[in-house]
Amino acid sequence: MPAGSAPAGDHPLPLPVRPVATTVRQVPLSPTLAVNEALARKRRAGTPVLPLGFGEAGIPIHPALTRELAAAAGRGGYGPVAGSAPLRAAAAGYWDRRGLPTDPGLVVCGPGSKALLFGLLMALDGDVVVPAPSWVSYAAQISLAGVRPVHVATSPGEGGVPNPALLADAVVRARAEGRAVKAVVVTLPDNPTGTLAGAETVRRLCEVARDHDLVIISDEIYRDLVHDPARTVHSPARYAPERTVVTTALSKHLAAGGWRLGVARLPDGPFGHALRASLLGLASEIWSAAPAPMQHAAAYAFAEPPELVEHVDRSRRLHAAVTGAVADRFAAAGARVRRPEAAFYVYPDLDPLRDRLRAEHGVATGADLTGLLLERYGMGVLPASAFGEPAEALRMRVAPSLLYGAGDEQRLTALAAPDPTALPWIAGALDRLSEILADLTAPSGEGAPARSASGQPTVPATAAS
Ligand SMILES: Cc1ncc(COP(=O)(O)O)c(C=O)c1O
């Protein structure tokens, strides 16, 4: 027995506890995940909820994908940092078919496009313009990367792309203040507004990016969920190929967010190659490689076999029907709202009801409004301020995809239904939404019942996960 060690079977006494004085960096939970957790707590407490906060696609994984994943479950090796050759070739083919010829050598795979976006921001190492509104994680990731976001407003109906004239002004101003603005992020189509910017706006954005030497990060994760399949998504990679990075993933159109698999398409030329080397260096130090079985399944998915194309078609129709119905319910309640053109989000503005909401409920900010909806009605949505908009904006992001069903059986029925909004569990949720909005916007003494005539909530507590 070595000198000083305890005899076998004996444990040395633990040291007396001393509280840890070291502080940790404050990193709040992403708002989308936070609202989901708040709803889960309410549900556990037995309160009925209307889960409209989380950006999950809400449809089942296609069995062909499960089969491919299972077939590759034995692959335990790390594999190349950039991703396997078959996956990179399949992703290149996916982009080729969308008019973006792609060198598989310039494709990098990662554990979700979120990780790739963060890697790109780290590699670029400068301030970044983001649209206002835009997906919650861009600004958060930019701050984590130790740089600062520059928010630039989008034009009405063209969410996801900063207004090009405002972009030019903002870059000139920020640079005059000594800031190193290096990139602009665009989302085509957009989360949170569910809209798709047109060709002319994208082309002008590219001109500004070229004139001001900005890299464009084009997040095209919702590309295959444009409700009208005949509509073209105009990628900046067509107009400014030398400076545009495109990202996408399996998370939205194939509802495989939990599989954590994304890909980035880097620009050809010296800049693209330098960016690739930097991104791979970061990836090698953070995630090493995306999970090998997922890469195998993703190679299958990006090859777009007919059964997956049909699955995506059906999901697109489902998203269009339900988001359209949700928009109609908000419009009927007096909100200003566009019918979404893509993805599974609605972005109503309750500004026309501002005076009433203030008088009846003391609502002054978007967060007051969404807090009230959560606490009083168990309705989870996110305020516009979470997307970089002013605190007083009464816009909110509504994500109805968790209403498609409580389990795969209901969700498959919803995918197959000619009119999914007529299915009892979806119709019930839509009616509950109308009841809530009627109660919220009624003058005092005229509140509509928050519950149905039977006294039961019209949405079963199990309506979504
Ligand atoms: C606009 C946008 N980009 C990227 C992501 C991240 O997707 P993932 O990391 O699952 O690829 C999301 C997910 O909500 C999103 O809405």
C-alpha cells in the first residue's frame, strides 16, 4: 500500500464544504426553449396549454430515414471533420438541383446548422448585421462570439432580408464608429415572419454586400417549405457567389431537429477556402464531426428519394393550411396579420388593439402581452422583442406546428388530411385560440369565456409535446 493512502475499503474524509465564489458567464436559455419549458411546467401542474412557442416542425420522422439511421448505427468512428464524402456529395447534389452548382469539397457538415452558424461567426470575427426581426439565436450567438449585432429593419412582407438601403447606411455608420462590420445574415424564407423576400430585394442586398465588402450568410433552412412550390427562392449565392455561405439542415422540412445534422455550402475562391479551413479548425476543436449514423441518413435525405419528396410536400401543405387558419383567427380578432408564405410561423401584430389592451390589462410591451397570454391562458408565444424588435412592439411569433397531434398517429392523420384544420384536435385548438383572443380583446364585463360551455378547456392538455 503506497505511503499515506487510506487502507483498502476505507474512504478518506471529504474536505469541509466551502461555497464556490467563482462567477459564471450569464447565458440565458434561448427564448424558444424557455417558453417550451414554461409550458411543460404548466402542463405538469395540470393546466391546459396552447403551445405556440416552439419552432419544431411537429411531423413524424419518415420511416425510410429511420431505416437508414438504423442501418448505420454501428458506425462508431469519428470520420472526417467536414463530413463523409457521400454526405457532402449528396448535399452538393441537393444544391445543384436548386440552381447552385456546388463543389462537395466546399461542403461542411456539423451537428445542426446552429453549430455551423456559430462556427462561421467565430471564424469571421467581426460585427454582423442581422435582420430585425430575425431568428432569436443569431444575435445571441453573435454576442457569445464576442462581437456585436447590428439590427437592420426588413421591409414589409420581405422578412429575413435587411432593407438594402438601410443596410448600406447602417454599415457606413457602424464603421464610422470604428466597428468592424464583416457580415450580414439573411433568412430565406424567414423565421419569424413566414415570408420570403423577392428577387429584387435579394439582388440589391447582394449589391450592397459587394460594395461594402460584407460576407453573406444565407440561412436557407426553410427553403423547401415555401407553401407555393412554384415560387422560387432567390439565394444570394446566385448573385454574389464569391461571398455567400448557405446553410441548411434536416431539422425543418424533414422534422429531424433532434438528429442534429446541418450542412454549410462555402463560396468558391480564395475567401471560401480560407473560411473553410477556419471553420474546420473550429469544428475540430468543438464537435470533431457530426454523428456518423446521422450523416449516413442525411446522405440519403439530401439525395431526395421520391418518398421523402412526397413527405415534404405533405408537410408543406399541412403547414400552409394551419398557419393560414391561425392567421385568419388573429385577423378576425382585429390583429394586423399576413397569411404566411412559408415555414410554420405566423407573425401577427396586435398594435390595432393597443389602446384596449392597455386599458383592460395594463399591457404596454410585447413581453407584457405574451406574459399575460402565458399566465392567464396557458398560451405560449414569443414577443417580437425576442427577435430584435423594440420592446413596445405588440407583434408576436406564433408557431402552431405542435398542434398537429399528440402522437405520431394523429400527426400522420394530419399529414394525410385534405383539410387538416377540420380534424377535431386541430379545430379544437383553433377554437381555443379564438376564445382566448376574444377574451383578451373584449371590453370589460364582456369577456368571452376562456373555457367552453361545458367548463372544460377545448384543447386537451395532451395536444402537443
Ligand atoms: C432560421 C433558423 N436557422 C437555424 C435553425 C437551427 O436549426 P438546426 O440547428 O436544427 O439545424 C433554426 C431552428 O429553429 C431556425 O429557425
